[in-house]
Amino acid sequence: MDKGETCPIVEAIREVGNENDLLVIRFLSDGSLGFNDMLRMAGNMSPKTLSNTLKRLQEKGIIARNVVSTQPFRVMYSLTQKGMDLKVVLNDLKAWGSKWLMTYNSYYVTNSQDSL
């Protein structure tokens, strides 16, 4: 890669590299969900943070927002084709994290007691 050339990996991480973006993409990887469904799944994510994340991902063309009904107002979110293409990446990250990070964390927690 030339010095002035952009790295596609770096650009991809800039596009969807924050934790909240990845969580929402993961939630939607199994199908459409409503706002409250995702809020419950997200645990400690605030409604404002989720709302901002959904807007950002929609602007990037990664998720679609579909108004299902107006009385009561109900919106469903789903992955676009661009978002669905990220499922492979997330599965690979999950496998890598399970192999290297979870193993490391288990080893660290188990063996850190020995040094105290």
C-alpha cells in the first residue's frame, strides 16, 4: 500500500468500529427489531445513545427504518444489504474474540490470584 493510499480496513473500522454500532448490527443480524426490543437487549445503553446509534447507522445505509403503524406508533429496524454483509465480519470477530480474548481473560483471572 502506498503512503497516501487509504487502507480499507481502517476505513471499515471508522464506519462501524464503535461498540454501540456493532451491538445494534449484532442485534439486527437475526431479523427486524423495534426500538424497545433493542433497548432491553442493550442493557445499560441509554435511549438517547441507542437513538443516535440508529440514526447514524441509517445515514450510513447499514440499517433501514420502517414505520409499521402510526396508531400506536411502531417502527421496526432491519439490516440493509450493506449491513447484512457485516454479519460475516461479526462472526469472524466473535470467533477471534472467543479464541483469544476470552481465553486470555480466563487465564488472567485464574492465574492473577497466584501473584497476590
